[in-house]
Amino acid sequence: MSKIAFVFPGQGSQQVGMLQQLADQYPEINETLTEASDAISLDLRRLIFEGPADVLNQTENTQPALLASSVAIWRVWQALGGAKPIFMAGHSLGEYSALVCANSISLVDAVCLVKRRGQLMQAAVSEGQGAMAAVLGLDDDVVQQACDQVADAGLVSPVNFNSPGQVVIAGQAAAVDKAISEAEALGAKKVVKLSVSVPSHCALMKPAAEQLAEILSTIEIALPEIAVVQNVSGQVAETADIIRTQLIEQLYSPVQWVATVNTMLVAEVDTIIECGPGKVLSGLNKRIQRKLQVSSLETPDLMSKVLSSTSVAV
């Protein structure tokens, strides 16, 4: 019997037209998008299906749009009698999607929270002052070394441990540029500067985290009905207080995605289903463990295929 986990994508997986095929077939998609839209007075359905892309890609819009999209797909899965996973996790923003789907935070609270999160993140660092880059082909400690060696240029640090040989760095733009050169000198196969307006998960986000903490203190958080593995620790959140604390820390702490997936592997998870637009996490998960069965639910055909292959609930 398969042991299933669900994972939820973060920023970068959005695109205009996502969910359109599912929305044409399953009413849960439009119902969820309407509920989320009403909560933040923004027509997410129109933005997701019609764009424009530059508006969808604004951080304060991307975050609620992706969260609502992932929750909508989960609700379709539930309505079709899909198997219950034993774990959930999400990459960065996706952690909020996981908590909603595990009945830890309400959709209305979460969509308001992540819209404000996006605004706070953007306000924390002026446009052009921060940067991020993906370093490919170096061990984690060597990436750390590259950042340490350019500390005189400013703040830069590893922020996403995505898979073996793929680490994202972030910080002040000049320091990131120097760290890129250092990583290349240390033997990186490739370094890709990311098209982002916010240097996520580094110390530059601490002012945003302080403001987010104030908002989170007013949000009701319950213990998840399905175990949620959190980004900061790579471990299952055992209390609502830990969830709240790590959501705050997540803004300025690295995403421990390899540790997150390894926690699932230790529990003998053999199937990880990506619940949201795109297949970014499926690629990372396969690189972490080749034997994993990975799949996406972003089209009706994929939904049917995965449903039939995981028809025995766990």
C-alpha cells in the first residue's frame, strides 16, 4: 500500500491560464477562487485566467493566487474521493497552502495573510537592492563558503536547499553578484540569476517578519489534521505555537526542502503528489530520491491518472 504525501508549490509556479482546464470540469475550482477573491477584494479568478502576467507576478498578488489555486485543486481531490496523505508540506508560500488543506488555518485567514506577507516582503527591500541566484553543482557547504568569502560586499546567504546540487542564495544585490563569481570559481556547473523583486528567506526579511508576527498573533491556528512538515526545521509541526513561530522565522530562514522530503522518506513515503500549478517540486523531489513516485494534478487527465493509481486510501 502506497504512503502518500502532498506538497504545495511556492512563487515561480504561477502562469496566466493555470487551472483553466480544471475549472472547466470541476466546480470546486471556481468556488474556491470566489471565496478567496471575496476575502481580499481582488478578482483572483480573472487574474489567474486572463492576467495580465505582470499583475499576476506582483508578489502581493502571486501569493494569494497560488494559495487559492493549490487549495482549489486539493478540494477537487477530496471531492473525487482521493486518498488521504500522511504528510503535507509546501515550499515557502506553499507552506500556507499545506496548512489550509490540513485544516490548520482557514482559507479566508490565509489568503488575507499571504497578501499582506507579499506586501511586507516587497516593502522590506527597495526594488533593485536585493537579488537571488540558483547555484547548481556545488555541495551545500561550498555554497556557504562562497557566501562567507564575499561578506565584505554585504549580506548574502544560502536560502533554499532545494535538492542535492541545487542551492539558492539571496541577499544584497552587490553581494549576490560577488557570490556568483565566487561560486563559479569554486566549480559551480551553472549559476542562474533569478527574476525576482524580493530576496526571500534571508536576514533582509527580518523587518517584514516582525510585522508579520503581529498579524499572525491575531490568526487562529489549529493543530493540523494531517501532519505538516515545516520549512524551517524540516520536521513535523507538533503544536500550533510552533507553527506560528516557524511561519515568522520562515521569512528570514532557509527553506530546508531536502530535509523536508527526507522526513517523509524516513516514514516510508513512496509517492509525493504536487498539488498546485506546475511541476517544479516534482523535479526537485525526484532529484532528492529517484525511486519516488512523483506526480502533478494540474490537468483533468493528470487528476484522473493519479486518482486511479492511488485509489486505495492510506
